[in-house]
Amino acid sequence: MPSDVVRVIYRKYDGSVHRDYPARRLAEDDLGIWLGVPAGTTSVYHGRPSVEQIPFVLLVPHQAWWTCMFNPPPRTSEVYCDIATPARWDGEDTVHLIDLDLDVVRRRETGLVELRDEDEFAEHRSRFGYPDDLVVAAEGAAGWLLTALGDGTEPFATSYRKWLALVL
């Protein structure tokens, strides 16, 4: 029986802590594992202690080079995808991901889909020595998400809303 609480750990490619927080396991389906993070959750954000002010749902795909946060208002990003290595699970209760800097975001008010942090990706590619196959996978995932967030592909269109309702 899987644990109700999952520890989500994002690191950067050099091993430094990026994000670390507990999440509640909501469901598992063909897309991946859905995790809920309520407001008030104690976390680490950009390596520093933090408290989540706005709840969100995280989708950790079974095998993909991204994760995706689905956010309620007042967050301006309705959908925020981190380009990351495929999830590595430590048992049923801890998931490890390496954040690869690139983000694909859909803005709530305008529906604009944008690629963010290309400069950070380029800097870290050089500094950390990202292998070519990692670069190809990360850029491919970002390209796919740029289309999927804008064309009605699920779960990015509406199917995430049932999970988000559980953490509001």
C-alpha cells in the first residue's frame, strides 16, 4: 500500500537542494502520480525554508522529462511545468527529480504559453557540463510542452481541475 504522504525532492544537476516538500498522494493514473500540496505546507524553495502560501497539485509523470504544477488563483501561472529528469522513486514515499532550469508556463489571464529560464539553462549547461543527450531530452520536453499547454492536450486543458479541487 503506497504511503499517503510523499516527499518531493528537487535538486539541481550539481546536487544542490532546489525544492523539498511533503505532498499528499491523491491518485495514480496512466499520466502519472497526482500529489496535492495544501497552503501552509512547510517547504524548501530555492534552497531556503519557506511555507507554501497557495495550494497546488503536482503531476509526476511515470516516464517524462517534466513535472507540472497546477495552480489556483491568485497565482498568475495556471500551469507551471518544470523540465526535469524522469522521476526516481525511493520506495513509495520519496520522489527525486533533477530540475533542469527550463520552465514552460501558461498564464491564467491571457492563456499565453511561454518558455522561461533559457539563460539559466545555458549557464548551467556550461557550468555543470550537461551531457548532450540530457540537453536533447530537456529541449524536446520543453518543445512538446509549449504545444501541449496551448492545444487542449490533457491533462493541461481541464482534467487537472478535479485534483486541484481536493486541495482548495
